[in-house]
Amino acid sequence: PRAFYRMGGVGGGPRPPRGPGEYPPPMPEQIFQFLVTGITVGSLYALVGLGFALIYNASDVVNFAQGEFVMLGAMTAISLVAAGLPLPLAAFTAILITIGVGLLLERCAIEPSLGASVVTTIIITIGAAIFLRGVALLVWGKEFRALPAFSGDTPIYLSGATLMPQSLWVMGATVLLVVLVRVFLNRTLLGKALLACSFNRAAAQLVGINVRVMLRLAYGLSAGLGAVAGVLIAPITFSSYEAGIMLGLKGFFAAIIGGIGNPMGAVAGGLLLGVLEALGAGLISSGYKDAIAFLFVLMVLFFEPTGLFGHKSAERV
């Protein structure tokens, strides 16, 4: 299964271009297989995109170190398991360590730059991503590593499609986390305070909300979500110090498609992007998988600049 995902998702690797009538049309069970794979990958994009949306809500900044949180969660869990810790304890410890890294990033890099322009803060997050990647290279080297599957590697056959048990963990954890984040934002005082900062930071500060605490909370939550995504993906595909680059980019695409700043829109955008990638890789060629994602994002930005589920801006004349 790792090779299945590592070689481009669906199809086991780039295929030669198809000629007319060279391949038979896909069967319904093949389409279902592509959808299952797309939802699995899209769930990971959704978690990463959710982290982007949380930080953007609190600070109006796109945190390009989000992908490195995914990498840190995966590599730390793998190292802890190799050191002899049980898998559940290793995963939990890796998530806590990654949350600590996210809080340190906010405290040491983001907080001192409060009041700086958005472009400056974005450059800081890009620098932080490069720094974290370099530290990971020094600690773990260039070797590819893998985490044992949570429930074994015995495939589950469903309606002609093959479903790995780890895919169920990915989809189930994503549903649970999305529900918890939605409840947190809409039903708790802290969540409403975080949303208040996203609507009007000055007004939130005037009513007694500590904006800096909300910023730390957003970075901690986003780092935790990224770490969970990394732990979930590690048994499916090999991880390395640069594993977070593409996942971070796809998570950013998910946030853009759903409407940057809209947490549930980022989730929908991630799922949609994953399904389109899987269908494109299966029906056309896995060599075009990333190109399909780029093209879809460009089309969304061209026709809906605020995203498919973003808030439409209105100008009063």
C-alpha cells in the first residue's frame, strides 16, 4: 500500500499517454476505488487546510510552515516508535511535541513581528519552514521512514474496491476533528473569541479579548492538526524531512478553494481536491495529478476569487 500511494496515488505511477481505444473504459468498481483513494487523500488535505484557516482567522497571515508541522508529527512519531514506545503513546507524544514547536514559532517569530505588514509575516513563516526543514534534515537525514499501520495491512474489499484499514483511520479521524473544531468555534467561549479576532481584531481587543493569547491558541491548534495529519499518513506513505512541502501546498490549495479563512470551506476544498486528483490520476494519468490540482485552483481563482465557500465582499457606493 505504501508504494501504491508513493508512486502517485491511483494507478501505481505515471502511465504512457493513452491512444484511442488503447484502454477499455473504467468500470464502476474502478471509479469507486478512485473515489475512496481521493477521499482518503482529501481528508489529509482538509486537516492541513483547516490549520491554514485557523491561523488566517487569528492573524490574517498565511502560515507556510503548516506543511512542516505535518512532517514533524510523522517523523517524530516514527522515531519514538523506533525507540521502543508503543504506537499510541508515540503518536500522542509526537502531537504534543509538534504543538510545542508551533507555540515556539508563534512566540519567537510571529509575536515580535506584530504590527508588521502581512507580506513581512508571510516571509517569516516561509523562513520558519525552511529552518524546520533544515533541522529535520540534520536530525533524521535523507532516509525515508515509515510508521506501522494502526490496524494492520490486511485490505478490506468493498463493492469491488480495495480499502486499507489505515484509510478508515484517516477518514474517521478527519470527521471527528472537523466536528470537534466546529463545536469549539461555535459553542465555546474561546472559539467565539477566536472568531471575533478574525472579524475585527481591534473590536475584540476593546471588549477584553487577549489577541495574543488567541494567536497562540490558533498556532497550537493548527500545529496539532498538522501533526495528526502526519501521524495518519505515515503508515500509508514513506516520510522524510521534505514530506511536508507538497502536503502543505495542497493544504493551502484546499484553503484557497474553500475560501481562505473559512474553516469548513477548507475541509470541503480538501476533499474536493483529493477526489479530483484521484479521478484525474486514475482516468487520465498519475503524471498529471499535481497539474490537475494547479489547474483547478487557477480556475477557482479566476471565476470565484474569494473561493467556492468564501464570503463575498460588497462595496457600498
